[in-house]
Amino acid sequence: MVTKEEILNEIKNKNDEIQLEYLEKLLKKETNPLTRKNAFIIMGDIFIKRLLWMTAAKAYLDAADSAVSELDKKELFFKSGELYIKAGDLFGAEEAFRKCLVNTQRRDIGTVQDKIIEIHVSIAKEFESKRNSTKAIEVYKRILGLNLASEKANEVKDHLAKLYDRIGKPFDADKLREQKISKEEIDAEKKRKQQAVSADNILRDLGL
């Protein structure tokens, strides 16, 4: 087994190509899962530095597959999903996030789902800031397919409609605005969630 510190010492002060060559040779002969996980992470970080998002995403996916603990797998699959979004591969991101949730404890599912939504929104805004409306639109469309609260879904639809207007697609913009959820439906959804939380609290108090 080669430790992470040993790997980093071996590649220290070397250029990216030599570092990657060393890591590839190490992965060909090393079977220890911890060593393989660390090697893939270091490799992924080199690709991130070079803005090679797709290659970095695959490296983190391999790191997650090599990991043993559920916590490691969860975090590494999440990172892979984030990188796949940056690469514009939303299907790859969806699969990585699915694996992330598979390795998430049931009580944490909601929190992780919220983080998945947040990272999509963050990267969509990043695309917008770089004037890449087409990629931003694709990410926002994918966000609408996630487990969104109705109020949040309306916010995304409004934002997406503005982007459609910006790129000269008023028909698509109007269609989205027509699909917005009514205030009455939003209020009803909030009420159902409050009732569900109250019921959970009662069951918890009863020790059930």
C-alpha cells in the first residue's frame, strides 16, 4: 500500500505530465482501494487545475468506485456530479448524483437533495456570468426535473423564461410562464408539509 503522503512526496515539484504518468503507472499495479482512491483524487485535482472538467469528473467517479466507506463514496460521487455539470454532461451528473444518494443515509437524503439542487443553481449562474446562456438554460431545465418545492420551481421558471427571452425564444418563455404553479397550490403544499412535520414530531415524542 502506498499512502497519500507518499504519493504527494513522489510527485512534488514535478510538472503535470510527469505527475499523471506516475499516477497512471501506480494505478496499473496497485490494488489497495485506499491507494487507488487517493491516486484518482490527486489525478482529478490535476485535471480540475487544467479546467478539464469531463476528465476530472471521470477521475472522481473512479475514486468513488474505489472508496470503501459510504461517506467517502457519497462525497466523491457528489464531487463527480458537480464536475459533470461543469463539463455540460447532465446525464453523467444525474448518474453520479444517483449513486451519491444510494450511499446516503436515509435521514440525510433531504439535505443531500437540497445540496444537489444548490450546486446545479450555482453552476447555472456561473454559466450566465460567462454569457453562456445556452448551457445555463440546459442546467435550469434539469433543475426543474429535480425534487423542487413549488415556490422554488416558480422562481426557476421565471428565471428560465428571462433567459429564453434573452436568446430570442419568446414562445418558450411564455410557455414556461403559463406552467407556473398557482399561489393556492403552493399554500396547500406548504400546509401538507407542515402537517407531515407535525406528525413526525408526534411519532418521535411517542418513541415510534
